[in-house]
Amino acid sequence: MTERHIPVLLKEVIAGLAPQAGEIHVDGTFGAGGYTRALLAAGATVVAFDRDPDAIAEGQPLVAESDGRLQLVPDVYSRLAEELAERGIDAVDGVTLDVGVSSMQLDRADRGFSFQADGPLDMRMGQSGTSAADFVNTAEEAEIADVLFHLGEERQSRRVARAIVAARPITRTGELAQVVRKALGYREHDKKDPATRTFQAIRIHVNRELGELEDGLAAAERVLKPGGRLAIVSFHSLEDRIVKRFLKDRSSAPAGSRHLPEIAHAPASFDAVAKPVRAGEGELARNPRSRSATLRVARRTAASPWHPSKKGFAS
């Protein structure tokens, strides 16, 4: 693994998960296997998920080395409850998610995630379904603008969407980057390439990343046993907002009002919610990718999982 493949906040994630020999842990985002290796080294059994066929294939040597303590599952982590049940596992001791695109995907130009090197405009983590090129070349201008605004926080989303539609067909990452730069008046001395927001938005949309995160958090809640630990590493505000809200909702009942009737509310399903952790100077120097990472850790209680449609109570 290269320097860029070093797992972010590894020591802090493992400290939060506190894996013990004989425990079962889920690594929902296997990637290059950094967290999984550390969990195995602690003596845990690991069920690791990744939707990317490349990650599953490249993880097979680690499976062979694990003495039967590692299973790799080629699926999205939002389906971890169903996949664990199929393997006869109804509860686990820990779940960790390193959310978003992996450095392996970013580093490979042929995967089409980054404008740092020209490649086909793809961005599909699972290498199937609608690609980024499919989206930018067929979606209505208004839909593209909405995606850029909501998922990329691009303030000039309408201008960029108009430019994309005018330049179609767009099939290469370099082409899309140039369209965005021209639309926004990019200058070489600008600190941040304006194409960053557009690429982020399209990638999140194509892979349904935020919906996957919401579903994955709920799935983790269902499979964690009392005392089980949840560790989530996010890389931008949209992701971290979802994690923060989930843990806040699940760890405390909402404040009531003496002017309104009391509403039944589910007991907290998580406690011991730790303060967010970010990389220190040493890690930032070794691994620039860690600069935007935020780790949140919490512990599962014995309460039933929540069900939003039931005012918090599980069905």
C-alpha cells in the first residue's frame, strides 16, 4: 500500500472500537484493508464489506492469511444486517465505516473519480449502474443544478449546469473539469480547483452515498449488541452532519414542552458518544487525506433499535 492508502485516524478508530480476541467486528468499507488488518491483529473476527469488485479481489490474500477470521462481502454496507443474517450472525461487537471514496479509487485514472489525471468519466464505486457520464449527458439542466447545489454546495450551480449541458457529450474527467473551470473563471493561483465541488456532487449522486450512509447507520444500530462500538470516519460536512444528527437523536430524548402533551419516545440506543476527533499534526504531515477527516464514536445500549415511522420505537 502506498502512503495515500494509510487508513485515516487508525489509532483513534481502533481505540474507539477496543477490539478483543474472539469478538466479531464489521468493517463496512474495506478499501485497502487498513482497519481490517488492525482488527485482525487484535484477535477479532472480521466481516468486511465493499461494493468495489477491485477491493474484494485485492483483499483475497488477506483472507488467505487470516486463518478463517476474515470474510469479504461484495455488497454495500447498508445491507450488512441482511448479509450477516445469511451467515448466521445476529449481533456484532463493533462496526466501523470510513465513508466516501477510497484513495485507491481516486488514484486510478481509469476509474474516473478525479480530475487530477484524465480518464473516462465513470465514478461508479460498484462498477455497475449509471455512470457519471450517463448522468451529465442525459439529465435535465435543472436536475444537474440541484445535484451540484445540494451535494457539492456549489453556489453557482445553475451556471455550471448550463455549461455542462452546452458542452455535451462529455466523456472524460479532463473535459468536465475544463467545462467547470471555464464556467467559474478558474485561475491557476486559486487555492482550490472549482471543479472539486462538481466532482464531489456527481460522485455522491451516482453512488447514492448519503442515502447509503443513513441506511448503513440504521443497519449498524440493528446489529450491534449491547456495549458494541460504532466508529464513523467522514470527510466532508454533508456526511458528518448525518452522523452527528444520527448520534444526537439516538443518544438523547428530545426536550419536551410543558405546554404540549407528553409524546412517547424511544429510549436511547447509543450512549458514551465521544467528542469528534480530528487528525493531529503528525498524521497531517504523513497523510494529507486526513486533513478533512472527522471521527465519531459511540456505544450501543440495550434499547431496541429506533424506527422513525414509529416515533422512535422499533417495529
